[in-house]
Amino acid sequence: MGFQHFAGAAYRALTVRKDGPSLYDVCDPLLAKPSGGDPHLAKFYRTALGNPALRPLLCRTGLMELRDESRLAGLREALISARDQATPDWAAIGAPVVALMDTIELSHPRPKPVTAPGRAPDVPEIEQAIRACGVHLLGSFRKNGFIPTYAAFNLLGDPDLRGREFLMALTGLNSRGYKNSTLLFNLARVFIARSPVRDLVNPPWKGIAEPMWEPVQIRHRSAYYDAFFTEALLSFVETGLASSGETAAARGAISAMVEFCLVTSREQVRAQDGSPFDVVTALAPLPHPRFSRFFAQIKQDLGFGVYVPDCDTTACSFSAATQAGSEDPMLDQPLLDFYAGYQVREGANEPKVTVPINDNIDYEGGVATWIDSFAGERPFGNDLDPTLNLDILEVSFRNLVRWKVLETPARLDTVHRIISFQRRLAESGAIADPRSHIYYLPELYCAYFGRCYAAFIALPLAAQALIDPGGAFAFIRAKVLAYVQTELIAREMNVFDAALALIALGHLGADVATFTPALHCIIAHTGEGGRRGPFRAYEWNKMKTPTRILVGGPEVTSAFVLMGLALARRAMMGVGSA
């Protein structure tokens, strides 16, 4: 998207005719200089919404219905309650915002069908792209001492978070600061969606994964990211395309990242029976996340001061460390015993799932996301994501013998129930519905299912039969392949979409001929990242609350492209099953 688009959108935002009270007309009298109440609400408003960059763009956007004095007064009363009451009624506070949110129209990308290219790139072209990605990751690690990932705000919000889901979040989140940010971000969404500013914060793009072209991107480090960068560098080494020096550098980076996952990010919590358990935190204490001083303060001001461990970061860290050959005693802990305490049973979703914004799916058998800290904190409430549960299965398959899964009925039952949860998703078609997923795209679910499937079929046949007696994996494989082949690669893709398609196709043993559209997309766009890397930054995962926060980066794209191309090359060269 070029300069002309952004310049035109900015001009329209600065000159639009104002036809009602603006966000600042509503909030300034209450939050710009409050005399009391919750100080965080006002600080968040001034930092996130009332800042000098956003104010000129939104000050001319008014809502006609707020000319109605009763509606304006009702909205202001809700904000006063959120500011002043010790224990606010968040459902009542959210009601006037819901009425406004229901006036905006948002939708997911709908890429156009395309004709498949006639031939795939040659293996040497693929190898050149693999090396470019590997060199990029190693260079980034050498320069920074870690491989960074970035977060960026899309203030228009997520299409799946409408008024109903907003109320679920507002009442289900535990942290008052997080409730404050959810309230104000979603109020601002209405003004943004109904103004030319919409085209500035949410310009159109090609494909499914959203490019991260927002001007403010927050660099940081997490064990979750290090786990996947570890897998990417292992893949680079396994291709045999790395030089001896690059192989040594990759092994050094892998060792450092595994240590960051299992040592630096280790946190002790209590299992449901009260016993201590070591897990991996989503964001290690300062200075380990490597925020700049500026963004560290902003994070605090925005109400994101407390992070707790999560089941996904723990599973992926254990998996990466296992693949890297770590012998850390922490890996001996059978995670399934711990996860069983966070597994949902039918009719008993509470208090496990307090933010059920994807309640179109049946949670029974799924494991919730967030882990209570040792102090009992859980600021995000809890939700349940299908892709996270694939990661739990994958790490369990890799540690099947170590954790004595087949010999322990309770552990095998936990696995069976997660598999049943995944099968119901496939049977209902929910895996292809963006609303079913909390933190990921359906396309990423497909890639991660491929990763999980690869770990499953690497097991002895007798073990496979005990784990999946009903053939759920074969059933889900067929559904995922059908979606990738008839939807994802049959339409316009960007590089990240193409990488996810290759990971799914490669791991699931698809015909090599089906790789062509994704391979062509990646090779044709090599160099699009300019000086930052071979490729641009795209959406890897996201938060839907308090607003749409994308996570990704040029290094993330390189990691996924590397893994996808390595699988494709392996299949094209006839090395065997991916």
C-alpha cells in the first residue's frame, strides 16, 4: 500500500465534516484531568487514545446518535462508574458501548480465487531462499543477542469481537487495568470504524495474514518465540545447507534459546492438587523481555504490567528443548498431569473459561490457556484456543516414553479427550472459522496440525493405535488438506500464508504438485522485506482483547518460510516422508 493511499486517508480524516460529539468531546471532561477515582483509567486514556498523534486524526469524527443528550449522558455515566466505583458493574458499564459497537461493520479478508502457476520453482531457487532465511535469523541473533519479535496495535479491532463478545471480555477479565483498556479501546473502535481513520489503521492487503505495517511496533522477547526460532534453526541445520560456521552459530543460538525458555522464563506454580510445578511464563521479568525503556513504561501505563504463565508457552518450550536434545530435569515433569487440572469437562466450563468469546465451539476436553501464578493472579481471566491444544498433543507425543503416557491411564485419558475435542472441531467445520480461534488464524491451525501430525506418525504403530483408536488423526488430516488445497492455495496468498500452506502440506504428505502455488508465491516475493530481511512482517498470532494486537516480525516470517521450504525441498528431492 503506497504513500498515496495513506496521504489520502490522512487528508480525509483531517477535513471530514463533524456531525456529532467526538471521542474527545465524550471523554475529555471525565478523563483528561480527573479529580479522583481509578487513576489507571485516566492514564490509559491519555496514553493510548488522547495522545498527540491520534488526537488530530480523530477530533473531527463525531457520532450523530450522540447528539441525543440522553444517549450521551448514559455513555458518560458509564465512564464515570468505571472511573469512580470501587466494584463497578461492568455489564452495565459496557451496555451503552455495545449499542454503538453494533453499528460498525467489520469482516475477515476474502482473497480472490487465482489460477495456479504452471510450474514450481527449481530446487536451487528454493535452497537459495532457505539459506537467505537461515542467514537472516543467525544475523539477527548475532546483532541483538536474541531473535526479536514485534507487537503492533490495530485500533480497528478484531472482526470477531463484537458487542456480545466485548461484554464477555469486560466481565470475564480479572484485572481492572485490563478491563479499563478493553472498555476504552472498544469505545474508540466505533469512532475509528466510522471515520476515514479506518483506512489509515486498517488498509487492505493481499492474502489472509495481516501485514504489520503499523508505524509503532514494540520489539520484545518471549520463550514462546524462542521455542519456534529454535525449531527453525534446527530445520536449517537439518537441510545441510548451512556452512560449518553457520551450523556452529545455529547450535550456539539454539542452546541459548533453550536456556532462556527453561531457566530464565521458568516459574513455579501450584497444580490443582496444590503440588508445586515448574512451567514457562509468557513474559519473563524485566529486563529479559528486552523492551526499550520507552515501551516498558508504556506497557505499564496501558495496564499490561502483570503477565502469568500459559499452557502454550510451556508446551512449545518443552517441545523445542526436547527436539534440541536438552536433558534439563524440568522436562521430566509430566505436563499432562498439570494440564489435566485446566481441562474442561462438559457442563463445568466455569471457572476455567471466563472469557468464552469463541463459544461457537464445544470446549469439552480442551485445555484452557492461562495458568494461575503462585500468588493466584490471572489478569486475563481464561479462554480456550484449539491451536494451543495441538501443541499440548505434540509435546506429549515427543515425550510419550519419558512421561509414561501409555502406561498411565489418567494421562492417556487426558490425551484422548483433547483428540476428541479436535475431532469435533473438524466434524463441525469450526477449524475453518476464524471465530473459533482466540490467538491464531485457521491457516495457522492447519500448519500446527501438520506439526502435531508429524509427531504422531513418528510414533510406533502400536502406540498410534492406543492413542487414536478411532482414527481421528486421519479424519482431521483429510479435512485440513481439503481446506488448504481448495481454499488457501486456490486464492491470493501472501508469503506468510504460503509458508503456512507448505508446512501443512509437507507434514501431511500431500502430493508435491500441490506445493506449486505456495512455492511460487514465496520465491516471487523474496526480497520484499528490504533491509530488514528477505520478507516483510506478517501476523503470526494476535490478541483480540483489549484490541487487535498483532505479533510477528521479519524474523518470524523468515522462520516460517524456512520451515515450509525445507519440508517442500525434502519432498521434492524424494528424501522420504516429511
